[in-house]
Amino acid sequence: MGYADPAGADLQHQSLPYRTDVTAGISGAPHTVNATNELWLPIWSGEVIHAYDENNKFESMVTSKTIASGNEMVFPITGTVDLKPSWDAGEELVGGADQTSTTFKVQLDKRPMAAHFELDNIDLMLTQWEYRAEIARQAGMTLANTRDKQIYAYLVRAAAEAKLSNDPRSSLAYHDGFHSTTFDDLGNASQTNNTTRANAALAYLQDLEDFMVHLLENNIPTEGVYSVVSPRTFQDIRALGVARTGTDATNAQPLFGGVAEAGGLGAPLRQGMYGYDDTLEYMGVTICKSNHRLTADLGSTTTIGEARYNLDYELKENNTSTGLADDTVAHEIKAVTFQSGAVAALKLQGLKVDTVDDVRRNTVFTVASMMAGTGVLKPECATVHTNMGELSDGANTDGRAGFKLALGMTGEYS
């Protein structure tokens, strides 16, 4: 029996029977469903779903859709609508040439992802409530972490895609990305010079300003703009202006928090460093830290799903063609900055939890599964910050083309 949403019943303190067998009717296996597990399932389901929602970060940052059936969603791309500045009496209006449109599809992955676990009935009776709750939490967290990585993969893809060959928005410009060896020191734990790391962090903030200008120049909404960095890079940014020595303490003015309002010493703080915040705000960009950035060459693995997710995030592919000296040198995507329209995250009905009791093993087997998919919507809404230096596609200086080669991507919106 499956539940897409928890029933919400509080069964924590109820006295539940150990086993009341009812034939499950599963062909080929002597499974049973007992009354205990019928009651536990809404709670397990609720805990898995809660853990998923609590740990998944990127779905809320992109265009997220849930479909009830089918395997894809179609998104239109339209051109501009004609305007008649002065409509003369009796003049007939006709559709303008710019009212062209094209569509592209975001498809679900071919198979669902599933987190699964098996619990011994005796253990469930003898151990405390937290044991079962922790296992359910881990299942939800595993799904959420993998889903975050899939969405991150497509944010990277969005920053590499060229304009669609049939895109009706002829005047739209794409951002080439920020590729600089200065970022070698961004979030680099081995760099002990605080000034060097601070300069790299400041260069990153300057890039955010440049990207916001790019959005404004192309009439792209500036609401819902995010930048995802590593926890250590996040710390380098947060620490800008923070005193690191006694000498610094006299004149230090933290960029994020701890700055006094007008009134001098003793004036109330405009914002204080009360804790290690999850996000920082800079010039309309929400800076987020995450461990779900992709930094390895996933090649043909199925680490996070289908082959389309598994690119070379070490950026070694075809480096000689991109103008870099050596295919064996690994580089890093230090940050991905994007507006929420860059990527679409698709789900079929949502997260589902199923459980079955196996009398032969005296266990309860639980599966939490989800059909999901991801696609690029608007590449003009995404960019990357790497430590690769200047990129070239071999013929022209083109950051997107070079970055796409380095990832090992092929095709258009594949």
C-alpha cells in the first residue's frame, strides 16, 4: 500500500499489536501486511517526506512543476509582440513577424530513483522510537541530496548551452561565464594568506554585480537570483571585513553583519553576526552554501542518475581545444549563479512511500521512490565561475563553447 502524503495521525504513544497477518496478495512471495505496518506507514511516509523537503534546497530555487500523468512538460519560447504606436482610423492590424515561437520539452527520467531500507520487527519492538525515525530521515535525505545534485548538474548545463538555433528572441545575449585563475584561491583551504583569499572573494562579488547588469540589459527578471558555492567559499565571503588580528579589530567593518548604524560606538547593530547564516544577500543575489556541487569526472557512471547528468565536472575534456594547455589538469566550478527560470525540475505526482512485511525474514521492507526529471529552460539566466582562465573554442573566443567542450557535452539541449 502506498501513500503520497502522510495521514498525519499521531501514533507515537499508541499500543500497537506486534503482528496481525493479512495476506498481501503479492504474487510469488509469501509477504504479509500486518495491522502494525498499516498504522506505521503514514508515519514513515510523513517522516521521509519531511526529511526530503527539509534537505532539498535547489527545487525551490528553480522552476518546479509536478505533473499528474505523462512523461514530459512542454514549455514555449515566444518572440516579442508587435506594438502599433499610433493606430490610425480604419487601419487594419495584423500579426507581426516577431510573434514566432518554439517549444522544447522537459522529460522525466526513464526510471524512478528509490531509497530503500529493511528493518527487523524485533528490533522495532525493542529499540526506541528514534531508531525508526532516523532510518526514515536518512531515506528522505538521500533522495533530497541526489535530487539536488541532478538540478545542480542542469544549472551547469544551462551555463554551457548556446542559444537555440530556432530561438525567436533574436536580440537576447548569453553570458559567457567568469573564468579566472584568481578563483584558485576562492575557498582554498591550503591558501593561508587571508588577504589573497579575501581578494578572490571580492572578485566573485564583483562578478555577481556584472551578472545582475547582464540580466537587466536583457530584460530578464532580477527576482529569484541565486549563487551556489561551497561551505568554505561561503565562509571566505562572509568573513570579508572581519578582524583577523588585533590590529585589524580597530578599523574592521564586516561586509555582512556587525555594522553599526549612524551614531558611532555603542549604536545598535544594523545586523549582527548572531549565527552561521544559511544564506547571504548581495546586490539582489542570494548566496547559498551547499555540499551538493559536482566536482568530479562522473564519466559513464550512474552516480546521480542517467548519463545526461554525468559530465566531467573536473573540466578536463578537450582542454587543448579550449585553449588550455593540458587535458590532465583538473579545474573546478567554484560557483553557479542563476535566475530561477534557468532550469525546470519536474516530478510525477511526488514522493511515494511503500512498505511490505516479509514473514519469512520477520522484517519490514520500505521503499521511498520518485519519478523526476530536469531540463534547461533559459540558458541566458545562468552563468558559472571557474578557475580555468580564458576559454576559446579553437576558432573564436567563446566562453560558453569552451566551457561546453570542457564538460564533455554534446548536442543541443541534450
